[in-house]
Amino acid sequence: MNIRLRSSWWSFGFRSAILLYFFLLVILPIFGIYVQSFSLGWGAFADSVADPIAWKAVLLTVRLAVLAALINVALGTMIGWVLIRYRFPGRRVLNSLVDLPFALPTAVGGLMILLLLGPNSWAGLAAEKLGFEIVFHEPAIVIAMVFVTFPFVIRGVQPLLEEMDASEEEAAYTMGASRPRTFFRVILPTMLPGIVSGGMLAFSRALAEFGAVVLVAGNIPGRTLVASVYIFGQIESDDTQAAAAVSVLLLTLSFLILWGINLVQGRRKRT
Amino acid sequence: MRRLWIGLTYAVFALLIVVPLVKIATGSLEDGVSGLLDALLRPEALHALMMTGIIVVFVTLINTVFGVMLAIYLVRAAWLHPRIKGLLNSIVDLPYAVSPVIGGLMIVLLVGPDTALGALLEGAGIKIVYALPGMVIATLFVTFPLMVREVMPVLQEIGSQQEEAATMLGAYSWYTFWKVTWPSIRWGVIYGVVLTVARTLGEFGAVLVVSGNIMNLTQTATTLVYQDVENFNVVAANGVALVLAAFSVGLLLLMEWAKKRKEVH
């Protein structure tokens, strides 16, 4: 009995410690940032968000993140399809390389883009001759976002294609459907939940991206300054209330997306 | 048609992944091998790599222990109401949605030198922000979901029957864990560890905000790369980046290996 009692005390202590850790590390900080952003009242919050540099940064981020997510939806759908459906030399190597952008530090990713497309590089010079610039302008930000979010759509699509029942596709062919028709009416609907949730994840990650973007964006206020870099700048200049206000805007957006992804996945499980 | 798609896939991989990796390697050797060695043997580079190593060790240990325990509670605990379990389960993912910069800001706001708690701790001689503890906490926040999300599905899959049997036969919970639960979740945990190490090595935004990026004191490998680029010292930045990239590729290979082992079970 004594041992029983002691072990229940132990497990009580354990449970409390784990839940306390969870609360202190994750819940409290998120709660704290919402409190801080409204610490000077609604007026100050509205002022911080209405600052032209702030809302331009947020709009720019949302616009470029949408663009990056769309590019990734197109690339990811194609690559996910090719890697599952076709057998060709090097397939397994490519399949492992998909995760590299996750494993690679984002600052290293940014440096790569800077080296490859920067003003002294071959691609940079060619683009300059054609009359547009890549690095320190919007294209570089989009490329950085695409690189960092590259695996999401591919990894979302692949399991769905693998699980897919071949008989549905065969039935469509037997009934005389053409290849494109079969793809759009049978295969694409199966892939769609993966494409949507992968695209949403890519979008929310692109919204939040900092390391790769800060190195290539040039960070000109109002033109190439994205939201996360703006927040960093406000922290550096000790204006934590403004930083918190813009953070709350971004966080709320990301949480809504996360909730949306859960809905999409929840629906998938039920059907 | 088939050729076209495969060719396009190869083209995307070459442009987006292979060429940049090669470029980092050639870029770091622009001034020859001695240039690379100079960049890596600078005192600040050695210190930065050491800081990154220390953070990796602390974060991996803490995140593994707490992540595995939390995963077990979220799947098995009968003492938690299912509603609460569901709520906690969705909160686990929140750090994914938080920009690393915002993660760092949260810690500055809670325990920074300007806050009551931070001032109290500083009075007691414990510095959190602009010091190692803050950097570890920031990285723990960012890597929090990785372990939980790797272990939970494995636990759900194996079910609780074996554990219940062990308990009925009189095994203590500790013994049950080591003899019954651990062998089945082992590869999931190892995969989670590899993911945690990779994320910790590469963490930049949160650490930059919390550390203040003080050279030879709180600078990590990634923030050193950032500073080198800002100072137009690109060759030096490449040297450190090459080391980081080599570690990432190594971790990627480990991941593949762990994934294969995970599938066997």
C-alpha cells in the first residue's frame, strides 16, 4: 500500500509538471502577446496597425504569400504526382531531397538565393539586362517563400495518391473517359484535400517566414518590408507595443488558417 | 507526356535545391581552402558554432522528455476529460503558426529586462533574455510540436492493450513504459529527435530576437551568417553556411534511415 501511495504521488507530480510546462511554454506567451498589444487600449492598438508602414508591410506579406502558395500548389501537385505515379531513375533521391528545405536553416536558404540571383551573379546580370531586378525586390521574396514552403503541398498530396483506389481510375477509363477527363474528374478530387491543406500550410508558413526573407528582401519600408521583418525592426527600436499589435494581426490570421486546415482534414477523416 | 512531367520535376529540383547547394560549396571556396578555414577558425565563428551545439543539446534533451510524456498523456490519460484533451491537442500545433520572430517577442515581453518578472530574476542574478536560457526557451517554443506530433500517431496505432496487460500482471508504470511502450515508440522518438535537432540548428528568427546577437557571447551559427551578410563578408558567411548545410544534409539522410526503420514496425 505504501508503494502504491508513493507512486500515485509521483504520478501526480509528473502530470502537474508536464501540464505546467505546456502551459508556461506555449499558452502563457501567446496569451501574453494579446494582452501586451492591448495594454495601452484599443486606440493605441488601432494606431499601431494603421501606421502606413505597418499595414503596407502586412498587405505586401499577404499578397506575396498568396503568390508563393499558388506557385507551390502548381509545383507541388505536379511533383507529388510524378514521384508517386512514375518510376524513373533517381526517383528515391528526389523524394528524399523534398524535405531539404525543412532541414536547411532558413538563413542558409536566404544566403543561397542571394548568391545565385544577387547583383554579381550570372542570373542577376541577365535579369538586369532585361530591365528588371530580382534580389532586394519582390521576386526574391517570393522565391525565398517558395523555397521555404516547398515540401508542404508535395507531402500533402503523396499519401492521398498512394491510398487512392486504382479501380476508380480504371472504371473511368473503361467507361471511355479520356485521360484529361479522368484526371480532372477522378484523380484531382482525390488529391484536392491534400492540395488545399498543403497550400494553406504553405501560406501560413510564408506569412511567418523571416530568416530567408530578411537576407534577400532589402527591407525598404513600404516597398519590400514584410511583416515579420517590420516586427523585428520595432523590437530593435524598443517599440514592443507596435510589434505586439502587428504580431497579433499575423497570429490571428495564422490561427484561422490552422483552424481551417483542421476542418479540411477533419472532413477527410469522416468521409 | 510522361517524359515532359519527369523532365519538369528534375528541372524544378535542380533549380530550387541542387544548384543552390552547389553554389554554397563553391562560394565558400572562392578564396581557396585557406579562406574557408580562416572563416571557420575565426574566434567568433568557433564560439557561434559552440553556442549552437550547446543549445541543440539542451533543447533536444528537454523537448524529448517533455514531448514524449505529453504525447503519452494526450493519448492515454484517463484523468483528462476528452474535451480538454481535444483542446490541448489543437493547442500543441500553435507554435507552427507563430512566426519565429513573434515567438522571440513573446519571451522578451514576458521575462525581458523591462518586465516585473525579468527584473526580479535579474535581481537574483539570473539573466534570461540576451543570455543562454532565453535562447533555449525560444527554441523550445519553436520545436515544441515536433516530438509530440511524431509520437502521438504511433501511440494511437499500437493501442493500449499491451500496456494494460502489463499493468494487470503487476508491473509498475515505469517498468511498463520501458518494457512495453518504449520499444514500440522508439523509432518515432528517434525521428522526432532528428527533426528537433534540424530545427534547432536552423532556428534563426526567435534566437535573433531573444539573444540580441552579441558577438562571442550569444551569437549562434545562423545569426553569425546573418551578421556576415549584413557586413558584406559573403565568403565568411558561406563558410559557416556550408557547415550548417552539411549538417542538414546529414540529418536528412538520418531522417530517411529512421523513416525506413519506423515503417518496419
